[in-house]
Amino acid sequence: FAAMALVVLPLLPEGPYGPLGGVRPREIWALVLFFSGLSFAGYLARRLVGPGHGYLVTGLLGGLVSSTNVTLTFARTSRTDVGMERALAFGAVAANAMLYPRVLVATAILNAAVVPSLVPYLVAPALVAALVAVVGARRSAAAGAPDVSVRNPLQLAAALQMAVLFQAVLMAVYLVRDAWGQSGVFTSAAVLGLTDVDALTVSMARGVALTASPAVAATAIAIGVLANTTMKLGLAIFFGAPRFRAIAGGALALMLVAIGGALLLVPR
């Protein structure tokens, strides 16, 4: 990581180069460092606490890397780990509770001007997730949990893919914004939210916020999070055991209603 940050980064040119907003090599590599550092922080936290501290803690720490991965892993495990459906469900909710602070912190680092417009969209679903996770912490006893950590703590390959995706999204957003305006940006945010929330956050906070406005970027991020929550609700219902579906699916449905209501009610 030190070599990536101290050797490679200073050697890269600023740019931009090429059409459709151009390519900025140094900014792209800085994003690689950002994603790798995020994965590395989650890895270190898991190593310090360990997966043996229960599904809830494992879900919280796994949510630092990918709440979608935790939701899918725990949903599948709930079908085979008889008697642990409740603990697995609360662990999945805890992972999803980490999504909102992750998005806010990443947005604050990338473009702090977007945060004031983004907070009203995320506060209600974050409170729902936190409340359900707290209930789970009181009801669920510590239990062994499946390892959802990553083999390579830096996740360099995934970070490079994320950076390439970010660049592709920036160019796509450049095109759709010229063709369809804000509606095109919101549609691309919804599609991107189905694949990766980190790429969504970076693309909107760095790309749309600078070319459109922070308010449009915040709305786009919220729409992407809404799409991502919808996908995870589908994972919980399709792959989870009945009790897992009731708890995790119910909590995700409430988060979906909360963020959907915020998108409807918060003035833009």
C-alpha cells in the first residue's frame, strides 16, 4: 500500500486526456488507493475482533467491505445452520446499518459539499437499521460465524475494477446528462446502485457534483442506495430461511420505505 501511495501516485500525470470529460490518471489511482484502504481497514478490524464474536459483530465488520456480500452469505447460511436464522438475520441487518455511515464518510472525503443534501435522505433508513441491530444485539447470543472476510486485504484487483468502472460511469453520465439531463443521471445511478454502492458514491460525488450540482449528486446517491436496498431485499427473500426472511427482509423493507419516503418528501 505504501508503494502504491508513495511511489506510483506521484508518477502519474494529472490529465485530463481524451473525450467525454477525459481520463485523469492520478485521480483514478487515488480512487484505487481509497478502495484498497477501505478494504484494508475492514480486514484489520476483523482480525482484531475475530469472527468468533458472533454473527452480529461479524456482520458489522463485514459491512465495512460489502453489505451485499454479507447479506447473501448470511442468507445462504441460514438455510443450513439450523437454529441460527435469527442471529444471522440480525447480523445481515448490522451489515446494512454500516452502509449509511460508509456512504456518508466516503462522500465527505470525496466532496464534502454533497453531505448536507445527502443526510436527509439517509438518516431515516440508518435509524431503522440501527434500531433493528440494537434489538438483535440484545436478543442474540454470541455464536460462531462464517468468515466473510477477503483473502487479499488490499483487494487490489477489485479496486482496479472499481476505478475502471468509475471512469466508464463518468463517461456514461457525461453522455446521458447531455442527452436526457437529470433523468439520465438518476437512471444511471439506479443501475449503478444495483452493482456497487462505492462506485455509485464516487461517481456521483466526484463526477456529477462537479458538473451538475451537489443536490443532484445527493439525490442520485440516494436513488442508487434505494436500488441497492431493493436488490438486497430480493437476496434475503430468495436465499434466506423463513425466519431470516422475516427479520432481515422485514428490516430491509422498512429501510426501503424510509429512503423512498425521504426521496418523495425531502424538497429538492
